[in-house]
Amino acid sequence: MKKFLMAASAGILTGVVVTTQVAAPLLAQEATESIDVYEQLDLFGDIFERIRAQYVEKVDTKDLVEAAINGMLTSLDPHSSYLSPDDSANMQVQTRGEFGGLGIEVTQEDGFVKVVSPMDGTPADQAGIEAGDFITHVDGESVLGLTLNDAVDLMRGPVGSEIIITVVREGTAEPFDVSIIRDTIKLTAVRARVEQSAVVLRVTTFNEQTYPNLEAGLAEKIEELGGEDNVSGIVLDLRNNPGGLLNQAIKVSDAFLDKGEIVSTRGRNPEDGERFNSTPGDLSNGKPIVVLINGGSASASEIVAGALQDHHRAIVVGTKSFGKGSVQTVMPLRGNGAMRLTTARYYTPSGRSIQALGVSPDILVEQPRRTPATEEDEAATTRPNRSEADLRGRLSNDSLTEDEIKQIEEDRARAAEAAKLREEDYQLAYAIDILRGLSVMGGAN
């Protein structure tokens, strides 16, 4: 018994020694890190006071603190930032779908402002601003060295006022100026229309209106076509859609999926990860879908495209998307400001991250740049194609019924309509051709 107690005591003592040997370095490391943090905060305090006391002009203390906070956040990644009370209020308005400005989604790259995408029907879109453009000057003032928020502030102004931005565009030798008149931006989240026998759902942004607009627009156009049997398929147009609310991206994906994962998010800690799954029910009842994307499709757009692609629910057509695969959480702060902080990455159902890679289309289709037509080109496009039916004295076809003749005329009209669309929007025309081919293979009308 005495030996047992001695052995037990030795074991306990050894355990204490081992624990002490492990814990002591950890405690020392934490203590050192704490000292380093306090030293850095002291350094910040010293610089702050010297600026207040010795800078050539009097500075606003509030502006200094906000600039320091924003600098800390923007040093992390391009999507983390501080939102002043005004910026925070503006962001809440934008998610509801109406705000003032130019109508462009921007990020920052190499010190300049880069256009993620212009929004449909906005002043920037009408002025010809394109995804991938770099804005180098605003009203002659360089944006190099400014934070993204400061650059955006330069572009804000009263509705109806003019702004001149200097743009650098790939493929264009020299920078050029674009004049834009600021306006109130009223976004219709989803525009629905019929092209031939397909329903085209143009999703411009993901705000609180997106899913309700999509559901109502799809139902209306199916009814316009005379029922589901007359619908060849759906084109979900996400081109130049900069994203928006995560929950709306999930709802739009869920609208066309019966089961399976839509997207997952993973933060620093594994236990903070979330998984979002679809629920039974498909608004289109299994109709074929083509998703259109391009370099201006970002964030929530990529969630939808990636989910439908991974589940083989849609064919993705166009060009590679923007590649924003991170999740930002907006955290309210004292004084009515807020902090937008990147807290997670998101992953498509197959487990792939699109961060900095983007979603690659199943079928790569570039949108041809429109160039001014020459007189010869215009003559060629306006000159009608001649056939046997146009020849004087031709033999009549005595084997055709009235219904067959009517069908031929309808086919000609459809071909002319398709040719016109191909001139206006080659990618969309390509998507509709795919749907028509799929409907023919499936035996649909």
C-alpha cells in the first residue's frame, strides 16, 4: 500500500510537472502577445496625439478615428470596411431597392476603382460603362490612394448633377472621359419577358424584392404563353449582377431545386459553418434552364449559378464570373455606424470555393463587341435573301395544306426574330437555341 501511494504521488507529481511545462510557455506567449498589443495601442495613441497637436491644419478627431478604423478593416480584404452612420443608412436603403447614384457596383484593385458591373437601366449603364472598367479620376481628381469609401463619396452628389469619370478599358489604347448625370436608382430586381417560346428572367440584383419578383414574373409569362406545355424552358440571366443578399440567392436557387445542398459557409472556426439546403418544389416543374453569366456576375449570382450547375439542373453559358466567394457580416456599432467584416467563405454543393476563381461556364460564349457598321455591312443586312418562292413564274407547291403553309410562314417569322436577337444579344440568342434544342429532344412543343 505504501508503495502504491508513493507511486500514485509520483504520478500526480509528474502530471503537475508536465502540465506546468506545457502551460507555462502558452501563458508566457499570451502574456507577450498582450504586451505587444498594448505597445501597439500606445504607439497609435502617440501618433494620434501628435497629429492633433502638430499637423499643419486642424483636424477633426472623429474623422481621424473613423479613418483609422476603416484603414484597419480595408487592410484585411477589399470587402471589409467601416460604414459611417450615413453609409450604414444608405446600405439599408439599397437592400430595399431604391437609392441615389450612378448605378454601378465597384471594388478596388491596384489602388483604382474597378467596376464589377453596371446595373441595368441606370445612368452608368446608359452611358456605356462596362464590367471590368477602371475608374481613375472623378471630375479630374485622381482616386489613386483613396479608400474605396472615399472614392465612392466622390461619385455621390445631388440627383440631376453631372459627373465626369475617367475610364481605362482593356482593349482601348487611351483613357477616356464619360459624362454621367446622377439620378435616383430604382431597381427592378427581376424583369421577365418572353423570347420565342422561352421565359427570360433578367435578375439585376439580389435585394428584398428579388424572389417575389421572380416568382410573380415567371407565373405571369407562363400564363402569357398559354401554360407550361408551351414553354421551351427558362433563361436565368445573371450577367452583370453584382450580388446582394445571401438569403435571396438561396431562395432563387431553391426555386428550381427539389432537394440537396445549395451553399455552405465556413468561417475561421469549424463550428461556425452553416449549410443551406433546398426544399421540395420547383417553380418551373422541371423545365430546362440555361443560366447566363459573365465577368460582372458576382457573389450571390455565383451562388445561384454554382448550385444549379453542380446539381446539373441548368446549363451555364457565357464567360467566367467575377470570383467573389466570401461572406460579409454587417455588425452594428455604437453611434449608428456599422462594420462590414468578411467572416466566412462560401462553397458550392460539390465543395468547391470560387474565391478568386469564379464559376466557369459549361459552354463558353463570348459577347461580341458591337462595332459601327459600314455602308457595305448595312446593305448586306438589309438586302433580302432570295429563294425559289421569290422567282417570277415559279411552279406552285400543290402538296401543301393550308396548315402547312401557315407553319412555314410562322417558321420564317421565328427565324427572322431569332436573327434579330442574335444581332442584339448573341449570348441570349445562344441560350434560347439551347433550350429549343433540348425541347425538341424531349418531345416538347
